[in-house]
Amino acid sequence: MLFTDPIFLFLFLPIALCFYYLAPKNLKNLVLLIFSLAFYTWGEKNLVLLLLISASVDYSAGLLIKNGYKKTGLYTSLFFNLGILLYFKYAYFITYNASLLLNSTFNISFSTIEVILPIGISFFTFQTMSYTLDVYQGKIKANNNFIDFACYITMFPQLIAGPIVRYTDIKYNLKNKHFGSHQFYKGCKRFIIGLSKKMLIANNCAFFADAAFNLPNEELSILVAWLGLICYALQIYFDFSGYSDMAIGLGLMFGFTFPENFNYPYISKSIKSFWRRWHMTLSRWFKDYLYIPLGGNRKTKTRTYINLLIVFTLTGLWHGANWTFLIWGLWHGLFLIIERLGFNNILKQTHSAIAHCYTLLVILLGWVFFRSETLEQATSFLVKLFSFNSKTNYDYFNFYFTTEVVLALIIGLILSTSIDKKIVCFFNKQTKSSVIYQSYVITKSLALLALLWLCYYYIATNAYNPFIYFKF
């Protein structure tokens, strides 16, 4: 069930909110748990059992740690969560490549393991592991209430595509929820903004991006390649940040405060800055639970570089079991090392526009690997980006480069900067009784209603609506 499905918007969400608000305080988490399981069962059916088993294992692991069996609890959690990740997400990739290697070397072949990938498995396994690791490190106390813990693990607003919410983020909200018209309004506003990002910008950019990446190599030109790549960069940003906005908005409606996941990543002037702004909950997860335990930058420079490569190898593979994701992760890890070797000092001394162009170029070229299905496709696409003698099929180009795509591209480029944040800050600084502020409040409310109507229009017309982060 997608947040953009009519059945979610007009049936599931209103019913869930009604039951949740009518439920007594001590039963609200149980109500949310039931609706969250129903939400996951809608798309995954029997695989909801895996989610419940995962919650049960980590709940038990926390209690084992609390009762003095620290290593037993920790290893139980790690082996289980990493085990289901390896099986469900990487079994096919490992057996397929092992079969190819053995067949080419020793003429030995065997069948690959093919399994159904549960939606959101990377998100909820990392979430449950963070709980056990925090209990083990003494940062939090184990939760004795299974209903509360299972509610945290299965919470439908952020279950299948993040942000990765740690137990410490919502520990207080599980027992002490704050409700009010102002918070509910903030949640609705954030949800509408996220829905608009997804339906109006990401989906229209996806229309041209998918066409460019699916075009046969001999028909691909430098113009289509670059526009397709830029459209994909905007698609993935507004798709994922839009989903995060919707999740944060829903969280507010239900009395929870989720962490922010994006902070204008495309205004970064270094790759280091990019990873402080892009998918921030994942970046912090790898930093706190892998990079720092490996030694971080506290040891030798060589060890620091090795740690970075390990982290970004796993960051790439976390997104998918494919060589393209691995190369994407190593690509970013490589430039982080280059910046640490001294290039970052050069970037600080150079003009900000040059540093920004460098960062965007690295990010865009990295997205080629992220979007491509195979390394061969990625290589061919990269070549086309610099093939200045290629010719554009303008009949094909004009069919896909529609007015809606152009508008989405322009608006997406503008909103990728922090100009909207500056405008909001300007009006918020005005005296609340002033004509300017009152006009701003009215205009903002009307704009939100207009955006919601446009989103409903796109949903009603069954417009192009791919959700790209569910496969991770």
C-alpha cells in the first residue's frame, strides 16, 4: 500500500486516525500496532510473520542484555538480522556470481537461490539492530513492554522506506504523546509537501529519466543522456525526501517526532558535506555503529581510509545486491578519501561555485551506476555523456520532454536550493500581527490546498507513479 494510493488516502489513513484518537491512552500503541501490521500485510501477506519474528528476537535480545547476558543478547540480534538480510537480499547475488565464477574456472555450475525480497527489509533490520546495540552500550534501557516495542518496529509511516528511526528518537513519545490541533496541522502540512514532491516533481522527472535510461545505446544522444541524468537526480531526491516528509508528517499526526532525513544535499560543496545532508539517518547509522567501532579517524590515516572504504562498500550494498550499487558506494568512498588527502583544503580555498560544480559532477556520475541495471549499461551511458558527435532523435525527445517534465525540472532545480527555506524564514520573522505575515499565512494555506488538489488529480488520472526506494 503506497501513500499515494487512493485506498490509503481515503480509507486506511482516516480509519486509522479515528480509531487511534478514540482509543484510551494506554491502548493507542496497540491500535497503531494493529494498523501497522495490516498496512504491511496488504502488500507482503505472509512475510508479515518475518517482521513479527524480527521484533520478537530483538525484544528478547534486549531483555537478555538487561538481565546480564550481554554478549548472548547482542550476538542473537546481530546473527538473526544479518542472517535474514543475507538470505533475503543477497542469497541470489552471492549464489549467481559464485556459479558464474565456478563455471568459468572449473566448469561447475549449480542452481541459484531465488527468494522474494520483503519490502523495507533493510530499513527495519537496521532499526532493530540499532535498538539492541544501544541497549548493549548502555545508551538506553531495554523495553519490557512488547506491545510498545513492536509498535516502534512496525510503525507504518516509516516502516518501508525510512527514515531509520532509533528507539532513542521516539522512546519518550511511546509513553507520552503530545496531541493538539497545531501539531496535527503541522503533520498535514508536511504530508502534503511530501506528497507534492512525489506526485508533481519526482514522477514527472521519472517519466523522462526512465525513457533516457531505457533507450537503446545506439539511439541515446549526449543531450538526452544529460537531461535524463539530471531528471533522475531530481527524481531520486524528491521521491525519497518526499516519502520522508510524508512519514514525518504522519508521525506528527500520531504524536511522534521522527528525525529529519534530508537537508538540501545538492547545495553541498564537497562529498563530505553531501553525506551530512543526504539520507542523514543512514549516514548516522553507519557512522555510529560501524565507522566509529572500526576506529573511525582515531588511528592511522591508512586505517581511516580503509574504514571509509568498508563503510561505503556496505553503504552501496545496503541499497541493493548488484555490482552497480557496490561501484556507487566505492565511488563515493574514493572521493571522500581524496578529499581527506588534502583536496578538501583546496575546495575551501577555491570559489564556492567551482566546489559546487565539482560536487554535483561527482554525484551525477555516481547516479549513473545507481540507476543502471548492469555495469555494461552504466559504462555505455557514461560514454554517451561525453559523446559530442551523437545525434538526437527529436521526435523521441519531444514525446518524452513534455511541458510537465520541463516544469518539474525547473521547479525541482529551484527547490533543490535552500531558497524556499530562506523565504519561509523571512516571513516567519515578520510580526504576527502585520499585514505581510497575515497575507503569508493565507497564501500558504491556499497553496497547500492547491497542491493537494493537484496531487489528487494526478492520482485520479493514474499518472506515472513509480516508487523507487521500496526495493531497498
